Amino acid sequence: MYGAELRAGALCLVDHGWPVVPGTWSRGEGWCGPESPAAANLPVPVRGAVSSSDPAVVAEWWAQAPFSVLLTTGEVLDVLEVPAWMGRRMTVMLRSVDVVVPLAATPTGRWWFPVTPGGSDLPDEVAGTDAILHGVGSWVLAPPSECADGLVHWRVHPASCGWRLPASNLVYGAAAEAVRWRASEGDDRSVAQRPAGVASGVRS
């Protein structure tokens, strides 16, 4: 059953043009697949696999094994991965200006936001944290994949915003504001006004 869910999750992504690559999958204390061992507690792409957004190719991959779903970045989209505290504050600020963006969470306390690719560099405040910008040559573990600590899940499904990607500067600005809020010990009154550097709206 779980293999069918992974296949459905991968096909849902590629049906909307988001490319994926099959990854090794967790089994007990180890990893299965043509490439091992995986780094830390995360999967890696299987040896020789190239990312695709072709539903026929993807369906064939996941018919063979319960591969982890790895969403590849750098062309169709980039991904900003942040610690959970930052992600929570970012969503509060974005929703305060009536902006809803896709958001996934991992069981290891990391949240990630898909954004338009090739944007500006991360603001200095964000670059100085343990946030990671996934671009060309990278990937993120996508729902409903499993790692050693549990399942990756959507906190805000892309369907909630029509699979539109938010502009990267919108999300980066929210991240920078979250870092500033943290440094000031979290003044909740800051969400009553439009966050500095965060413009409303998304673009396809």
C-alpha cells in the first residue's frame, strides 16, 4: 500500500510539472536501493537516475520499487529549507498579508518552501542561519516519503494555491523578517502590519 502512495505522490508532482527522481528508501536501520549508504538519515537518488517530469517514466519507476520521492530543484523551482521555528514565523507573517504558499515539513524539524527558480541570493540574515537554498543539482525529500524518523508531509498542499510558485523574494523576505523577529525575542505585534520586505501575491 505504501508503495502505491509514493507512486501517487510522485505522479501528482509531475502532473503539475514538478520534476522528481527516485531515491533510496528506508527499511529498518538501513537503506534500500542501488545507491547506499545514504548520507545521515536521508535518502539519495538511485544510481544512474535522471530527474523527469514525464508521467510515463515516473509511473514505470515507482512500479518497480517503493522509491523515496525526491523533488529536484534548479530548473522548474528552487526550494528554501529552514528550521521549523523559522518556517512557523514565516507562515504567520505571510498569512498576515493574505498570502498562502506551499509548505512541506519533515520529521527531523525542517520545513521547506518551493519558490520560483533563479532568484536573488538569500538575505544576509538568512544566509547566516542553517537555512539551505536548494538550486541546481540539488533535491528535497517530498511527501509522502519516509526517512528514519517518520514521514514527510504537506502542511500547506500546493493545490491550496493552485500549484503556483511564490516569488522567491517574497519567501526570502519572510525568512529575513523571521530572523529579525527571533533576534528581537519575538514581538508578536510585528505581525499586525505588513512585514518589511514582503510583498503580497504570487506568480506562476
